[in-house]
Amino acid sequence: MAHSTYVRYRGIVDKHLKPALGHRKLKDVTRAEVRKLYAAKGETLSPRSVDYIHVTLQTALSRAVRDDLIPRNVAEGERPRSSRDRRSDDVKALSPVQVRALLDAARGMRNEALYVVALHTGLRQGELLGLKWSDVGAGNVSVRRALKVTGRGLDFGPTKNKASRRSIPLNRTAAGALKAHRARQNEERIAARTWRDTDLVFPNRVGKPADHNNLYYREYKPLLKRAGLDREGFTFHALRHTFATALFARGEHPKRVQSLLGHSSITQTMDTYSHLIDDIGGDAVDGLDEAFGPS
């Protein structure tokens, strides 16, 4: 289990499960209590957050059943409103006007290219920070690793899943941004008193891996403010959603979008972006009249 996943599960247990169910013996917890917990959390938390609570509880009880600690898993079958049912506006994506505002605000920044590449490739934050120049080809970028937060600090690890190891084409905008970024980085390396040559595309100011939190709070959040987008609720992940949304707007096939995003299954892509593809093939049956002709 990734360290960040462990930290998330531990936080869910301490903040949500222990206060609600910690006073109960496992064998005495009922389905009604589980439903009550989900309903209460649904009033203040997002559907995705309630999903995390459900997954954590169900996994823990499943292992307790396997170890003969309890006779049944009362969370099984009690799934709350899931991420597949969340409203389309829960998936935040920037509009074309907002993208231009963000990139205008990023112009001239040390990591300007990071935001350009994020919007034009859909790479996750950890994939961007784990990207090396050896991964950048003439017309594509290969995702081979991700920078992760571990119990020992920052470290490189495998991508989120097998499908996340992928090759993504670079359009002219992304390729041009990376070319300019490399020239600027070479100047930075020469001027630096100390520089650790890690071959990273987006390192910190001395060449070492960049800290996720520093990037997010010291650079990305102020960038949103300069762009006038600080009240829109755009996380860094919104850049990835913006990439996917733009692909669907151009009529790209969901299977191709899945491949570019590195989703483990087409189901994940369809669940996340179902509101964007509801109209795909909407007149398919009517079209059979013309295809088959009169009977």
C-alpha cells in the first residue's frame, strides 16, 4: 500500500469511523448504523469522500470476516451515493476562457511549462513531478514513474496502475513549452551554486524532486489567485479533468481518452465523464432505418 493511501485510510478511521462506531463491538454493528453513518456524512461531505469512508469500512470488515472475528460484513451492499452518481459539476474543469487566464498568469513563471504540459497531456501531479528528460521524445512523452510521498519522504515509485505506464503525444504547444523550459533550466543549473543532476523536467531550485505541497500551496494556489480563479474550487487535478473534457468536446472516443489518461478500465472513464458522453451514439438506433432500408 502506498504511504499516501495509508495516511488517507488512517485519517478516515480517526476522523469518521472511530467517533461514529468506535464505541461498538464489531460483531454488534448493524446495517442500520452503517446507513445512518453514510447519510450523516453525506450532509457535510462530498460523495467521493463518503465513498472513501465506505471503502475503508467495507475493507476493514471484510478482513475481519476473513479472520473469523465477525460473522458477516454489514457494510457490504450498503454502498452510499458513489462517484459514478455524483453530479457533473463535481468534476471541475476549466473553461477555454479560464485556461487562457491561467496560462496568461503563468507566463514567465519558472514552471510555466508544467501547467502547459498538464493541460495538454492530462498527466497527474505525481507523474509530472516524476518526469525526466529521458522520457521526453521528439513527439511524445513516456510516463514511467511517479513522484510519491512515502514514510521516508519523497521517492519515485511505479505509476498508479499498469495502464498508467503510457506514451502521450505532444502537440506543438506542449513541445514548444518544454523546449523553452529546458533552455531556461540549463541557465538555472549553470547559475546555481549547487545543483543535483536528477534529469528531472520539473525539479526544485537545486535539481532535487519538488515537494507536492510546496508546488500546490506556494505556486499553484497563488497562480489561481493571479488568474482570478481562486474562488472556483480548482484543484491541481482539475487540469487533468480539463484535458479530458476538451478531448470529449472534440468527439474523441472514450477508449482513446481512457488510454491517454491511464485509467485502469473503461468503466472508470465512463463513470467519471458520463455526463460528457451521454449524447454519443444517441441516434444510433434511428440510424438503422437508413442503414437497413425499408423492410
